[in-house]
Amino acid sequence: MIENKKESTHPPLKRYRSNSMGNSVAYAGLLLVELILLVIKFIYTTVESIIRTFLPPLEKSLKDEIILITGAGHGIGRELALLFAIQNAIIVCWDLDEKGNNETKQILKIKGYKRVYTYKVDVSNRQEVLDAAALVKQEVGSVSVLVNNAGIMPCRPLFSQSHETIEKIFNVNVLAHFWVNQMQTLNYILD
Ligand SMILES: NC(=O)c1ccc[n+]([C@@H]2O[C@H](COP(=O)([O-])OP(=O)(O)OC[C@H]3O[C@@H](n4cnc5c(N)ncnc54)[C@H](O)[C@@H]3O)[C@@H](O)[C@H]2O)c1
């Protein structure tokens, strides 16, 4: 009985030793392959970056693209309208402030850019957004670039903000993005 026990313990131990040797060789092989791949990737990325430094990718042409800018009647929106007009795009200006929006159109016209369309829209009002979108589609065409720029920034400490202002901030700076993007996505899908 004792002899039998001794014989039975040796073979599994041997198998374990040979298995662990095999595993180590396999791991070493894998590590070597990974190291080689890493070096290849490193060389490829370095060469690619050097080439891209001297040959940057071509910029997308905005010629004849219909670009809708919200809050185009002042500040950054107006500047963007001018920048895109210079690139021969068709500009659609949305703003709550009709006077400011028309000023933007005038500025662009004086500079020789005539393909400018203005609409009085409160982007926080979903129905106004949908109505204006339908009008733009009918009068100008399908918008291909959308710049969600309209926003308000009543800078006051939290406790001196009225609840109406807080709601307005949320409506203009958050919800409006959903209404405008939803409209744009719907138009895109329906096209
Ligand atoms: N100027 C900055 O330093 C700065 C910094 C961070 C973020 N921003 C953001 O960039 C955007 C543009 O900034 P800006 O300085 O040009 O602002 P701005 O106040 O000069 O112009 C914003 C334009 O959005 C319009 N607008 C406001 N509420 C609207 C509404 N409900 N519907 C339609 N139009 C509406 C305004 O009439 C105005 O013409 C804003 O969203 C602002 O919060 C600006």
C-alpha cells in the first residue's frame, strides 16, 4: 500500500514541471512578439508624424455649404459668420435679437458676401426652432454645418440669481442644444 502511494505522487509532479517550463517559453515568446510590434508601431507613428508635420491633411472646403449659426447677431457668432462667408459658404443667421442679426447681415453684405439669410429665433423655444428650420429648408436648403453658439452668461453669485434667470440659463444653454440638434438630425434623416 505504501509503495503504491509513493509511485503515484511522481508522475503528476513531473507533468507540472514540464508544463511550467512550456508556459515560461510561451510567455517569453509572446513578450518578444509584443516588443517587436511595439517597436514597429513606434517607428511607424514617428515617421507618420514627421510626414504630417510637413504635409498636413487638406482642409475641408466650405464652399457652398449651408452653415447655420445660432446667436449670430453678436460676438463670436457674428465673427464666425464672417469667417465662414469668407470661405464662400451660405450663411444662415439665427438670433433672438433681430436688430443684431440684421447688422451681421449688413456687415457681411458690405464686405461683398451676399448669401446671408437671417431669422429671428428663440432657440430655447422648441416650436420656434421647428418652424424656423422648416422655413430655412424651404428658402435656403438643407443645412450641412450647424454651429450651436447662442448662449447667455449672467455672471452673478448663485444666491443673487433669480429663479427665472436660472431657468433661462438652463433653457438657453442646455435645452436649446437639444431642440436645435434634434431638428438638425431629423432634417438630416428625412433628406
Ligand atoms: N465670450 C466669451 O468669453 C465666452 C466664454 C465662454 C463661453 N462663451 C459662450 O460662447 C457663446 C457666444 O458668446 P459671445 O461672447 O459671442 O456672446 P454674446 O452675448 O456676444 O452673443 C450671444 C448671442 O446669442 C444670442 N442669444 C441669446 N439667447 C438666445 C436665444 N434664446 N435664442 C437665440 N439667440 C440667442 C444673443 O442675442 C447674442 O446675439 C455663448 O454661448 C457664450 O456662453 C463665451
